[in-house]
Amino acid sequence: MKKSFLFITDAFDSLNHKKDTSIFMMEEALNNGADVYQCEINNIFAFDNIIYANCLSINSNISISINSSKIDLSKFSSVFMRKDPPVDDDYINCLHLLSTAVNNGAKIHNNPSAIKEFNEKVFALHFPNFIPKTIITSNINQIKEFQQRYKTIVVKPLDGMGGTSIHKFDGINEDEKDILINMTNQEKTTIIAQEFLPAIYDGDFRILIIHGKVFPKTLARIPQDGNFKGNLAAGGRGVVADLSSVQKDIANQIAIKLLENGINFAGIDMIGDKLTEINITSPTCAREIFIQSGKNPIKDYIEGL
């Protein structure tokens, strides 16, 4: 029986076809003979307890080929939740609908209940032996005390991606306080602060975990031009490397937790020997790994479904 895959993403025309991992997944699905569809989160709806998608068919040229079709999510071989953060109210509401679809028999990756439960930056707290010193709070005085203790820190929002709104502080004076007031929405919104890891200048390593197995190649995202951000979206340079023994050991331990929670495609981030994030919404860097190494993580993912 021919397979059919639905990809829930940002607007199709907004995806970078040369780099985007969701596009890479669509290509591999088509190469495997599947029918491929795409929609956005606002195209998911419920009627008579059935969860549907108003979706578009994607052809072999990775372009939209026909008008919208209404399809019950349980009729797809697999549905992939690949919408980029922020995980806002609209995103959460879509996850509620997807959880209902799972109860109706739909196969959805990653498990929408796991995405709801595990914030990508908070998830790392489940592995306290592997993470840098961390504080998660909306209280600016607590962040000041944290900075005084660890000297140089990095602060970032809990719902950000791609290096946006990340700041490095060596002290907290009026300018830094203004940034924190803005980030915390007058101390109403929780953010995360971590000790700064100088090993970032050797790379922020993206490690893919696919069906509970650690992919043997990693992408080191190396900051450029004096910047401390390695994210490719923030100008970092991606260099593929073999995993170190420490990276393998930590990733293998995390893989167990991921598989237990229905997370079959994840990207963990490591700086030096420290775990900083566990990305489960729309992990990237698969295309860069394939182009540089010839090893295809998405082929493994699609064939392993």
C-alpha cells in the first residue's frame, strides 16, 4: 500500500529549500514513493471528534501541485509536526488537536504530548550531570546573583530559536538590566541564564538522535568574526565532524529518554562536554551533515519509520 506523509510546517514558501530539514524530509519521502502533503498549524481542525488537515500536495519538484484537500490525520501513514518555535498559544492549541488525533489512531512525530511536556531549553534539566550551571527565572535580582557568582553568563528566552535574543553579560549594569526587563516582560516572563562556556569558540555541536540511535556525524557550528553565537542563522560556520566519546556517551543516555516519550527525531546541542538544549520541535542541520559527509540522516529516519 502506498504511503502518505503530512508535514506541518511554517508557510511553504518561507522554507529555505537548500537548507531546510523539513524540505529534505519531503524529498526523501518522495524518493521512497510516498505521497507528500504539507499544511500549517492553522490548517488543522476538528469536526465530530475527527482531526483533519486542509493540506496541499507536494510534487517531485518540491512545489505545490494541486488545490487544498481535507484529509483525516489518521489516514496518513505518518504526520510530522515540524512547525518552528515559538511554542505559543496557537502552537499549543494545535498540539491539543494532534493529541486527539493520536487517540484516534494517527501516527504523529514527534509525539505531540512530549512536545507539550518538554520545553527544549528546560528539557536538559532532566540530565543535571551534563548541563552547565543554569538558572530559570523571571526575577532579575536572582539573575544578578547568578551573574555575580559565575561572572560571564548567557541569557536567552525559553521559546527562541536560531540564536535570537541571546545575550552575553560580564556584568549587569543599567543597559543589561534594561535588556532583562524587556526579556522578562517586567519580571513576568521566565527566561534562562547559564554560565558562559568558552568552548563555544570550538563549536556548538548539533547531534542528531534518530529512532533512539545517535547519528555518527555531528555539525559543529562555529562562531565567526568575534561573535559568541554558533547558530547558523546567526552567522556561524557549520563543520561536520565525528562524535567524540563524551558526545556519544551523553547522547546515548539521552536517546533512551527520547524513545520512551515517543520522540524519534531530535537534535541535542553540546558545547564542550556540556549539554545545553534538546531540540524536539523542528531539529535542523541534517542537510549540512549530508552535504559535507555524504551520510544521510534523513534517509535513515524515513526508512526507519
